[in-house]
Amino acid sequence: MTQDSNPKNSIDLAAARAKLAGEGGRRFWQSLEELSDTKEYRNFLENEFPANSEKDAEGVNRRDVLKLMAASAAMAGLSACTKLPTQKIVPYVRPPEQIIPGRPLFYATSTQQGGVATGVLVESHMGRPTKIEGNPEHPGSLGSSDVFTQASILHLYDPDRSQTVMYEGRVSAWSDFVAAIGNARTRLSPKGAGLCFLTRTVTSPTLGSQMRGLLAQFPEAKWHQYEPCGQDSAREGARLAFGRPVNTVYHFDQADVIVSLDADFLSRGPGHVRYAREFSSRRDLSAGSASKVNRLYVAESMPTGTGASADHRLPLRSADIDDLARQLAAAVGVAVPPSANASAKIPATWVSAVGRDLAAHRGSSLVIAGEQQSAFVHALAHAINAALGNVGKTVVYTESIEANPVNQLESLRDLVNDLNAGRVEMLVIIDGNPVYDAPADFNFADALQRAKLRVHSGLYKDETAELCHWHAPAAHFLESWSDARAFDGTVGIVQPLIAPLYDGHTAHEVLATFTGDSGKSGHDLVRNYWQSQRPEKDKAFETLWETSLHDGLIAGTALPAISVALHADFVSLGRSQATSGDASTLEVVFRPDPSIGDGEYANNGWLQELPKPVTRITWDNAAMISPGTAQQRGLTTGDYVSLKLGDRTMHAGVYIVPGHADNCVTLHLGYGRSRAGNVGTGPGFNAYLLRNSSSPSIGHGLQIEKTGEKYYFASIQQQYTIDVEGHPAEEESQAAFSRDLVRITTLEEFRKDPAFAKREEEEKTKDLTMYPGFKYDGYAWGMSIDLNRCIGCNACVVACQSENNIAVVGKDQVMRGRVMHWIRIDTYFRGNLDNPEMYYEPLPCQQCENAPCEYVCPVAATTHSPEGLNDMTYNRCVGTRYCSNNCPYKVRRFNYFLYSDFKTPSLYGMRNPNVTVRSRGVMEKCTYCVQRINAARIRSEEENRTIRDGEIITACQSACPAEAIVFGNINDPNSRVSKLKAQTRDYSLLDDLNTRPRTTYLARVRNPNPEIRD
Amino acid sequence: MDSEGSRNIAGVTEPEPIIGPGHTFETVTDKISSIVLRGGTTPGWVFGFLIAFSLLMLLNLVVTLLMIKGVGIWGIRVPTAWGFAIVNFVWWIGIGHAGTLISAILLLLHQKWRTSINRFAEAMTIFAVMCAGMFPLLHMGRPWLFFYLMPYPNPMWMWPQFRSPLVWDVFAVSTYFTVSLLFWFVGLIPDLATLRDRAKSKAAKIIYGMLSMGWRGSAVHWSRYETASLLLAGLATPLVVSVHTVVSFDFTIGIIPGWHTTIFPPYFVAGAIYSGFAMVLTLAIPIRKYYHLEDLVTMRHLETMAKVMLATGLIVAYGYAIEAFMAYYSGDANERYMMWNRIHGPYRGLYFMLIACNIVIPQSLWSRRVRRSIPMLFFVSLVVNTGMWLERFVIVVISLSRDFIPSSWAVYLPTKWDWATYLGTFGLFFTLFYLFIRFLPMISIVEVRSLVHETSEEKPHS
């Protein structure tokens, strides 16, 4: 491309940089555009917005509407069609045991990500699972969850799920499938040559044993595993360091100093929910808290949630992290040769300061490498941990949790070779989509078609299913019997909450057709396996089984710590593996998408509409680049570019991310699906098209070229501009940002001035009102959000969406500013463009005492409850939207169209029966989960007591892995929330308006290393 | 025309006569009633009516679509949940104010010059209030439940929320409409009787006969008529002030910077009269020309209206100045930012247009030459109409688009349906107006006749 042929089109980064520099790097800003504010940008803004876009101005053509609806369902468009279907209600003649209408039951089960289990409790109303919570007993959850877990309930009810067995595109039946497998099996050679299985990562002991049984039966059959964003580096790193693929378990609660080498351990990877809990437990600043505040260093290319939580963040190309790891290793005394191409971007002072900090915390420090990094970096991290004496303290090794740990990339390569050589008679793909997500150079789609018989089992009739002869719908985990191991090896039992909605069958059942157990149910397969494994027999086993089902896990199955010795010569072994590109070429890093993962969750409207951490875009991925790279190459957000890596090309929109490493492009995987369903097909760009087996994570020599076209992103926040122009009135813009929305200090300062977050006016204005205050004799609900704990993971947003039946609106409506989330994570930047500090601020309804929304509603649809909530009465609301205008926090959401899906029957089951499904023309907002408050009230009144502290847990609080959100009765001075609000860090947003919010914040306290000044 | 020049007797500039010379009772009646009874359906009228009617049908289309799909077809969003609908509501209702001012306050103040223009100014009021009244209904998320805003008996004993200015709006606007309609109709009765008496066709006789409610012109009738007019004028007078005051409360009661201002009520009322007179000029100038009414609606009328515009425009300018000053003087960061954002934000072009339209250009009315130049007056009246619309846009949209929490800031842009709704109300307005000038006497025959009576009495003395 011609470099910067039209510099005016780019954001004026130089000016922005100069501006920030002039202000001592301490001002707040929201987006690059705001800082540079070129005329082009303003034009762009004007043009960006919906009115002028090519799409129909009123925003809903019929096709879009189809996509917009909650889980991709159809909505006919006529708004008056909110008439509910006529249904007969017949009472039970003989009611099922335990079921009391109106009272939910909770069952423990496990969900899996990349094969690793997280325990969950699933709320079930009259036999319908409606909400997923974390399982407090489960080590991988501790009661919390993440976005994927929260959103997986939508997959269960997704009308796009595959519903019937298909044979060559025609509807068939499970019995035909079993018969066909039986026939095919007889045609195989007795030893099963040419029979191949492809699964994703398997930690299920039952499935592992079934596989082993199968391979014993057919010794020449092959079992391949492939996970597009799996743990290959970690596995190979362990193999390099210790000679075998051991599993690493971290104890972040024991670590005073943590160094992350490109690891987003708070939001991805085995155990991340627990790790987030452990990490933020060390960010607690309660007066009584004895624990020492930890310090986190993060070096990463793309800003992640973990990076935003860091005390020191170093933006570094992913390839340069190898160099950083070597320097750190050398600093703590690990003998390692320096990198062949040393990076100029690593400040020596940083390395030496971090090295000293690590060395000063022997046994209480922790170094963790990210999945994008090479096996060698992982091995180095192990070596550093060993050198610092962290092993056994903050880092523990166990045997692998996988049934058969293999290098999955090689495993898939092996399969492709077999396919290409025509050696595969029958390929059974269980729960994978390699046609979409295999490395591009494997040409998997072509190779696949050389298998003589192709069988696919999966939740969706996806790209792979399309090319297979047989497709059998898989059962959702809420319909399945199974088991799976957690990050520490604890076995969780997967039990069904509901009979399969469609003709779904589990992997166990599919495999059973091969072993000749086709009659056996999933339940029998799992139970029989454990019966054969456990010493307990008969009655004792029965008790164990019942207990395990109740608890959701088999107690005592966590894998014991083992001691492993570091290979003396891993450095020389690893040298050949270490790759580092030329610093001048453009690096490309492939990462799983923070919202939809590797593409598995593409058809999930909740996740698609979830604003991604830091970038805040929805419904898209992008070619993410740093402001520096953008400036250098004349690119700007919204440029539609072609990306060329080797001989492969893809197109994508550019998005400038402050804090991104220079000379590096991040591409999130999972988008650009062609057969995902009504929601997932279409959005974004398929980054797998560039991903080679030689560079599954980091590629070098990317060429980027403008096409001249524009691409519009549906960003929740950063599309908004703050006009800065070096105008004389600039001071006012500063004032806009000095509204003290996020209050920050350092630990050092905090110790000196614990009340730094308090403002005089706040105290003064409290009694300034003409009206007498409300009296609360009983409960007065309140919430405290600890900004020091929040990791911006979005779990609360999806949990709220699930609990409160919040509709999905679609990309076009998001661009028109009509996203419906009741809680949002505001993101702010402070400091310079290249490495700003990032701040999260979750913002639900503040439930003001003097609520500006209440007195402007002409019909009294929003009123003050006797317990201090700002209640919404939906059927009274006529939709004047005055309340939204008058809400200074802008947390109210309006149904501009009929966003809720009243038409798709499968979605009826998913809805929380205690929360109204809102129809068109009605305002809605956070209710503090009033349905949960009322449930607790009923319980307590039945038992003739008051509601206990902690009895009501709001959906956001329950999901939050960082325990940042606490809800309770502020009339009770001993409640947890009262104690938090009594902390000196407590402050309320816009306190000078005298709204007196019930939701208050605990100010952020950073813990920087005084030796590093960035 | 000679009569339009001022006569200088003994060095004192006397006001020129309100109507042209040479009119008798007969000529006045004839001139005005013939437009209705004999002027007939002229091609020009048909042409204008068809355009207006097409726009009315556009309104019909938009409203249907709006009912089917929802207010999402407009550009409103978070944080700008009010957009064109409210801008247009305030604009239309402001326009209505001139009619009431002319018919009520000027009647009480015995300003004779009002007689030639009060009838169609009142009609304009009624039609403008009808256009205005549609918007609060249409902009609701669920317009079919509009009656929730009214205190009506219901089994839940549910009242509207009387603290909300929107409820005050309901009362203010409906009272305003009722009183204006009544006043207008009462004023029409003697004229309707005249039409009844002069009508040739049977249908016209019957319809005008029913509408004139048995008016015979007896002294008792006249006496009661005068009393009723005065009473209604007394009732309507406070409405001139109250309606726009209440409308301004929609904003001042809110806490949004740019809304929460005590200057709003007087400045809204002044703005309303400002835009109302601009609209009267916009309408009067072409009608006067087309129907050859130059000697009934004289240059003096136009000039007086221009002076009223100049005066109210200065009040509005003062309002803007105070708004800016208070934003600065309050020291409040949000208020200051609001003002800064108007001048520097994404909508700054509109703000400067507003200043140009409402403050700068109307200053030309200081010049007598401009006040007496029909094209210039027409131009200025259009400019003021635009400016007053922009003022409401600035207040409603710019204030909302950037309020307290920067993460929610966004740019509001209207969609094509926003424009269609706005244009559609023009359709409604002009359709009604065309029907009015076709079927009702657009100038009060009775009052102009009384004017003739007075001027002819004065003549011998002069």
C-alpha cells in the first residue's frame, strides 16, 4: 500500500499525543477520536450514524429483525402482536416430587470450556432450567461464573440448534443412525484400520475410558483431538520443562507479586473463575483485612481485562515477550541465553525493577505465561517459578487432567495426512468444527471429503456438519449425563436438568454405538464407569453417587500435587522452538474472542451483543492496532483493509486500541462464521483464514492494505466523542472529565489519606431537600461496588441479561444507541495513548434516594418503594421517556421496538418466570433483582424471621468472580454492605446532584512499584 | 400608495390609518365574504391545497408506521430520548401564541390594528396547537394508553403523578386549545350569520345557518357577544403566559444542564410570541397578496408585527445571554460544559445558526426600510421561524446528548421518518389553513366594519 497517502483521514495521533504530554499525562479520555477530533472524524461521526448509513433508516428491515430477536428468532414485525398464545393450563393430578409451583429448584452440574469443567448450580422452574449460577462447592467456581457459563443457557433454547439426525441433507432418525453405524462397523477391518475419531479436549474420565475401550476393540483406530484455542503451548511448555505434560495449578491468593507474560488468566483458561476470585481477594482494602495487597505486572500485546487490572502494564509485541521472559529469567538467576533479536521496547529499568520485586518475594511470587506464547516461554515461566521457590506455594503441579494429553495441532495434522492419503474409511467428529477452525494450510474441508464415511455430532448443523454424511444433534450439557475434570482435576458430574429438547445425544451415546453398547443410557454409562472406579460398593456407592450428584462433584478427586524436576537442558531443547519475528515487520496475533471464544458461541445473541472489554465493540471483531501503528501506516478506526499473511488474504475493519503494542495486529478468532445460525452467521471477519499451523498464535510479516472502503463498528462507548481541539475553552472539557466519576489513588497515598475519595460537597448537600425524606422502618436495600476488585469481565452483564429476560437488539440498534443492558461496564483511560491506565466502572441503576426519574413520570410508573428501590411498573408505563432523560446516570433502557421475542416457542422456557418480559414502548432498568428480594421476603416471613444478610444475592453479584458487588440491607449496620459503605473509600457518583444513590463505589487504589515510573 | 406614507401635520407624526381609505360597511363585507362565497375554488388554491394534502397523507403514512413499529423509527436513543417530536411540539405550540396574544391581550388593550389579522392568527393558533398536540401523543411508547395521563375515575384509584410537568402539560395544552377554539368560534358567529345571509346555495345557507346559531344581530345578541368576547379574552390572557411557561417546565424541572434554568418561563413565552408573530407574517404576506387584501391588512399591520418581533427577539437574546452567563457564573462544571458543548460540540453549527437566525438577522428590523419592505419582512419571518425551531433543538437535543456521565454521550441524528413526521404536520396545518380561508371569513367582517365606523366618524373632525 502507499503509506499514508491521505494523512487527513487518520486520527491525528501526533496532536493527541502532544496534548496528553502537555497535560502531564493525567487527564481522562475515552477514545482516540475524542483526543484528536479531526474534522474528518466529525464528518465520520455524522456519517457513521445510522441515519445516513445505507441500511434502512428506521433500522429494522425484516431480515434484521429476525436476527435481532433474543436468540435469533423470528419476529413478525407487527408490534401490536404482543398477544400471548392461548394455552391451556392443566394441574397435575399427581404432582412430581419436590416440585412446588413458583419455587425453583437448583441442581448441581458442570459446564465445560475447552474441556475443563466449572461447577454450576442451575435454577429450574417446573422442570425448565432458566438460570445458571456458579457452584460454591466447586473449586473451579466457588459460586461465581463467567460470561460463557452465564450465556450457555441460551444455547439450550436456541431455535437454531440442530434438531434432527440428518443423512446427506435429509431428515433421518437416531435409530437409522445407530443402524448405519452398525453396518459401517461391520464393514471395517476387524482391527478398525481407517476408523478415526476427532474430539475436542477430553477431560471426562468416562469418555476417556470409553475411548480407551474402543481403541482396545479396534487397535488400529485413531483418536485425534483438536481445540482451536486450546492449551497446546502450556502442554508443550510443561513437556519441555518437565518431560511430560503436567497440569499447572496456580494459587493467586498466595502470591504477592504476579507477572503475567501475555496471560489473560482472569478471563480465560482453566480455572480462570477461581483465579479471578483469588486475585481480587488480595485487592481487598477493608480495614480488618490482614492480607497484603498484591501487585500485578502484565506484559501483553492486546489490552485485556487482566492488563487493565495490572499495576504496571507493558505493551509488547507477543513475539517480544520471549525476550522479556529471558531477561526476567536472567534477572532472577535462571541461566538462559539472551534472545537473538532483542527488543528495544523492553525498558531495562522495568525488567530490573520487576526482577527485584520478584526476588524480594521468593515463594510468594508467580509468573504465568499466556497461551499465545511459545512452549519455550511457558518453560521459562516454570523455570522462573522454580528459581523463585514458588513451586509448592503459589504454583502446584499435578498430573494432566486430560484423558489423553496430546499435542492437538500435531494430532490434527496427523489426521489430515491420513485423510489426504486416503487412509480414512470413517471419520467421526464429535463436537468440533474443524472445517471452520482448523489451520488454513490444512485445507481441512478438502481433506475431510476424502474420508469415505463422515459422521458429525454437534449442537449445530455447522460448517463441518454440512460436509458430513451423517449429522447427529448433540445434547446440550443441560440435557446430558457426563463428567469432566476441573482445573485441579476435581471430577464434576454433569447431570441433565431437562430431557433433550430435540433428538440430541451425548458423546457417550455416540461412542456407545461403536462399542456395541448402543442401548445404554448416558446415565448408565457414567454411573457404571464410576461404580467400576470407586472402592465403595452397593449401598456405599449409592450414597456417594447421590452425594456427588447433589454437590455436583465427586469429593476428593482433585489430583494430588506432584513434584516434578526441571529438565536441566530445557533451554537448549527449547532454543529451536523459540521464534521471534523481525521487529520491523508487522506481527499478527490470533486470540480467541473475549465474547464468543473460538467461534463456538457465535450463535449466542447475548455474547454477540456483549461489549468486549477495553474496546467496547459488539457484534464484530476487528484488526486491532495501536495508535502508533495507525499513525505510522495512515490507518484509522473504520478503515476496511485487506490483510495478507503469506499467500492468504482476509479483509477486516481496523480498530485502534489505546495500549496496544506497536507493529502488531490482533485478530480475534470466532467471527465470520458461514453456518452458525441466524445470529452467528455473518458478523465479523474470519481470522482463521490467515491462521497457519506454523503460526497458530503469532504470525510475522503481515501486510495490511487499505481498500478505501469503510467499516462501521457498533461500539457501545468509544464511538462517542469529546470535542477537544486545543480550543480556548478546553478547560471546560477538562471539567467534564474532572467530574470525579472514577476516584483513584495509589496504595502509598491511600495509607496517608484514607478518606481521599470523600468530597466536602457530598456531605454538605445531603440534607438539602424541600421534601421530607423517606422513612425506612424495615429494610433499605443498597449495593456497594468495589472498583479495586472489578476486573471488567462482563459476567455481571450477561448474568443480568439472563436473570431479567433482557432482549438482544442487534448491531444496527446498538449503533443507534439502544442496547438494553441493565448494567454496563464504563471504561475510562488515563495517561498517554501508548500505555494508558484503564479503569472499569460497572454502572447499574443507582437506585437514588432522591431519584430524578420518579417525579417526572406523568403516570407514576416509576415510584419509590418502601424499601428504597426505584420500582418500574411496566404495565403502567406509557413510554414518555422523561425518566431516561432525567436520569443523570443514563441507566434506563427503552423498548423502542418490540425487542423481546414473543414468537419463538423455544425461548418461552428460558425466561425467568418471575420477571415480566417487556413489550414495546416500555421503559426498563435494573431492579436490584427485586424478584429475588421478594422470594427471600416470602421465605423469611414463612419462617417468621427477618431476611438474613447475604440471603439475597443479586444476579450480578452472584456471577461476579471478583466479588466486587455486594448487596444487602443498609438499615442493618452489621450487614456486609453497610460495612463496605462505611469504608473511607466509599463514594457515590455525581454526589453534588444530591441524588443520594443507594449504589455506591469503593475507590480504586493502585499498587504501583515505586521503582517504576511510567 | 399614498395612504401608506405617514402624514405630517404640525410636525407630529400621526399613525397612519389601520385600513385603507374609501371603505364602507358594504365594501368590507363584500370584499371579505366574496372570498368565501364567490371567490370559489381558484387554481392557486387547489394547487396549494393539494400540496398540503399530500403532506397530510405523508403524516398519515408516518403515523401508521409509527403505530405498527414503534418510536424506534425515529432517531431517538440513549441518551437523547427526546428528539424531533418534542422539538416540534414546543415549536408548534409557540407559534400558536401570537394568535392568542393578538386576540386576547390586544383586545383588552384596545389595540385596534389587531382586527384585520386576529381571525387568521386565531385560526393559526388552533391549527398549530393541533399539530403540537399530536407530538406528545405520537412520541409516547404506547400512545394508545395516553389517557393514563388524565385524572379519570378508575377502579385502582390510580391518579396521574401530579409532580410531573408532563401532567401539567396535558392540562395547559388542552385548556389552551379549548379556550382558543371557543374564542375563535364565538368571534365567528356574527360573520357566519353574514355568510348565511349572503349565501346563494342551499347547502351553504344550511351549514352557515347552523353554525351561526340563530344570530339575528339584535342589540341583546350584540351585548352578549361583546361580554362573551371580553370574558373569553380575559380567560385567554393568562394562557398566553401560562402555556409556554408550563411547556418550559418540561425542561426546567429536569436536572439536565441546559434544561434546569429559572430563566426558561419568561424566555419561552417571549420566544413563543416571537415565533408566533413570525408565523403570522409568513402567512399574512402571501394571503394578503393573493386575495388582494392590501387595504385591509395594511403596511401598518406588518410593521407593527415586525416591531413586536424585534422586541420579543431582544428578550430572547437576553435569555441566551443570561443562560451563558449563568453557566459561567454558577461555577458548576456541568453547566459550564453544557455551554462549552453548545459552542464547540458536534452541534456547534446549529448553535451558531440559531444565534444568526434569532439574534443577528432580526436586528435588521430596527431599520424602517426593512420593516416596510415586504420581501425583507417575509425573509426575516422565515429566518425567525427557523431560528426558533433551532432554539428548541438546541435545548432539547444538545443538552441531552452530553449530560453527566461521559460514557453515555452520543450524537443524535434524525431519521427520514423524523423529517417525514415534521413535514407531515405542515401538511395538517396547511390543509386546515387552506380549508379555513376557503370556507370561513379570514378577516373578521364585524370588527373591520366597526373600524370603518370609527374611521368614518373621525373623518369630519380631521
